[in-house]
Amino acid sequence: MPDGAAVPTKWNEIRQRIADSQRLAVMTGAGISAESGVPTFRGADGLWRNFRAEELATPEAFARDPKLVWEWYDWRRGLIADCAPNPGHMALAQMATKVPVLNLITQNVDGLHELAGSTDPVEMHGNIWKVRCTDCGQVSADRRVPIPILPRCDGCGGLLRPHIVWFGESLDEAVLARSFGAFEYADIALIIGTSGVVQPAASLAGLAKRAGAYVVEINPDATPNRALVDVTLSCAAGAVLPHLVPL
Ligand code: APR
């Protein structure tokens, strides 16, 4: 929105709905971190050495070539280490202080919601700053950039992998229950910066809608969610979210 321009009426109406909400559910995807400089997965900047995420973020790819998969994650970790939360992340952290319940569910693994001050975001797909031993299963924080390739477990010497849910792997049961519960019982749902093609996250907008919530999508590009939500704000998340925080 240009400086000095009036805030669109629709934005004010949504801010009022948020102010009146009892249970707000928020889903974020890579788009909310795009303005922080984190490449999205399906955008033009999402390729690394001509590989797509679906070719690298799989247990099969890791079994075949753990060095290649770690090199990709090391590249992403290096990028993310230099990124800071943007006004979109900050607005969601602030919004949580203005409503009785805000459940924040993210597909992102970059940790930027927590850095912005959101407490206890549900990280559906894990966190890029955590590693897990493929032998003993121990999960630990690891912020080394660059990370030695191949990294080894301090406890047992086993090969470490990113603590991330890859394509073909199941999501944690408790995480799933919290995510579905948040959207089933929400009175308002915000779907922000996701292409809406990766399940089960992609089904949450529809779940909230069927359960009677008012569903708002924020995405400058068309997605499959557009047909089912109440309103789409075709804007960058960082431009609109600060205007949706109740006063
Ligand atoms: N504000 C809002 N939305 C944006 C912005 C922005 N500034 N910039 C881009 N977008 C939108 C894009 O139009 C796109 O629809 O964000 C979406 C990002 O989509 P994807 O790259 O597909 O990311 P996401 O939906 O989070 O991917 C889901 O796929 O690769 C896996 O596990 C990975 O969590 C990821 C999952």
C-alpha cells in the first residue's frame, strides 16, 4: 500500500472481525518468510542446482546421497541464518496478545515466528535448526553454519539428519491433532503465504470453512484455496498483516 493511502475498507473489516474473535487459527507457509529473504519452495528462486524440493526432501534421497541432501540444507541454513523476521511475522506475534486464543500453525522450518516473539508455534514440518540421529533418534538443537558434512551424533556417532518431516513421512500425531483442532474450532482462519498443494496443511482452510469459520487468504498469487475462502487479499503478507492487528 502506498504511503499515505487509506487502508482498504476490507482490511478494516477483517481487523474488526479479528478483534471480535474468540478462537483465531493461522496457517503460514513459505510466503510469509519471502519478505525476509527466505526462498519459497515453488517460486522461481526455489531451485538449488536445478533440484526441486520434492527431489531432495525425501528419505529416499537421503538414503541415496546424504551428502547432497546435507549440502542443500547447509545452503538453506546459511541463507536463513542471515534472515530476520519481517513485519508479517511481527504482526502475528502482536495479534496473539490481542485475542483470547490464537493458534499459529506453520509449515515453515525457519524458526522466524519464534524469533518474532510468537510463543509456541506449531511447526508442522519440523525445524531446520534441529537435527536427529538416524541411529539413536536423539533430537538436538544445532545452529552450526556451515555444518560439517556429514554431521555425526555426539552421543553415539550415528549419522545426523535434519529434524524435518520429508515427503513420504508421517507428521507427528500430537502436531496433527493440534493443527486440525485449531482449524476445526476456529471462528476466523487466516491462510497466509502457502501454495496450498502440500497435504495435510492444504486441507485446513477447507476444514475451517466447513466448520463455519470466516476464512481469509493472504497471497499475491492464485492458489487452489481461492475458490473456497471467504476473501483473498492479493497482497504481500508483510504489507497487510500489520493493518489487521486489533488496536
Ligand atoms: N506474502 C504472501 N504470500 C506470498 C508472498 C508474500 N510476500 N510471496 C510469495 N507468496 C506465496 C506464493 O504465491 C506461494 O503461493 O507463498 C506461497 C509459497 O508457496 P510454496 O513455495 O509452495 O510454499 P509452501 O506452501 O509453504 O510449501 C509447503 O512444501 O516443500 C514443502 O515442506 C515444504 O513446508 C513446505 C511445503
